[in-house]
Amino acid sequence: MTKTKNPNWFDISMDAWALAAESNMVIAARLGSLALGGPNAAREAERMVSEKVAANMALGVDLMTGKHGLSPESVMSGSIAHYSKSVTANRKRLLG
């Protein structure tokens, strides 16, 4: 992720592209796990839903309190960075 105080739209779009690519890896790994079924699949499905709800609620609080700034660029950059943490952690957990 780009770590600048004044993000520009090009950097934001590159970060969004990287997040989308990494998210697709996580989605593919999870689909494989879910397709196998069983208790591990049920745990993964529960984890997936609870992580998404928690991430969305936390981002909502961050946006309401101005944690990511007030400009459109800083809000977008902060939002991408927020979700990237979870996606990266899941990729490492699922794919090693």
C-alpha cells in the first residue's frame, strides 16, 4: 500500500488493483475450502462472515470519526488500507 500523506488518484487506483488481486486469491482459497464441506468449511464460513461484519463496522467508525481524513483521496486510501490488512492476513493464513 502507498504510504503517503497526500495520496493521488493514480496511487489509489494501483492500491485498489492490488487489493482486488489479493482478494481474488483469498476468495479462490476459501471457495476450495468451502467446496470440501465438513466442519472446517463451516468454521471458515462463520469466520468469513464475522470478519466482514467486524471490518465494515470498524471502517464505519473510522469514517465517522475522520480517522482517514476528509478529502476523497484520503478516505479512499484509508479505506483500501483498512481492508488490505484483513485480506493480507487471510491470504497468509490460507495460502501460507
